[in-house]
Amino acid sequence: MTGIIAALLYGVICFFAGRKIAGEKPEVRFQKAVFWCLLAAGLLFRVVLGLFTVGYENDLNTFKAWGMIVRNQGMGNVYYNDSLFLDYPPGYLYILTALDGLRSALGIGS
């Protein structure tokens, strides 16, 4: 199975490397093709791995709770809540809040 995936990935790299782009050397085209194909293969691997693994349940439940709390209380109030231990930066909380909003919009249970 791994050999088939490697052969397909090599074929995709060769296809994109063979495309003519004005002003680019073949080596640069090949490097770009390898980069984008490896990036796509990594994303595909993560998606497939995510479908078959559950993850660490305590962490996942904590992230779900943080997303719900931030969505309900707002970002300005969440760090002032003494009953909540929150040691992540606001940027990640925005991501968790967006995921919780998506979960709610799709009607997926927590």
C-alpha cells in the first residue's frame, strides 16, 4: 500500500514539475512541485489519521469546554473567571470558539 501511495505521489510531482511556467527553470518547478505535493500529502495523512484515532479524551473535553465558555461568555470575560483554569493564548481560543460555533451550527453534540 505504501508503495502505491509513493508511486502516486511521485506521479503527481512529475506532472506538476513538467508544467511550463514562463521564466522558471525546471529545477525550480520541480522544487515547488515537491513542496506542494508533500504539503498536500501531509494534510491528507492528518485527515485520514484523524478519522481513525480519537485523541486524548481529557484534552479534547477541555478544548470543547473552553470553546463553549468563550462563545457563551465572550473573550473579554473568560480570563477573569476564577473558577476556570485557562493557560492558552487568545489566538487558540478564537480557533476553539470558531470550532464550537461550527459544531453548534451543524447540530453536532458535544
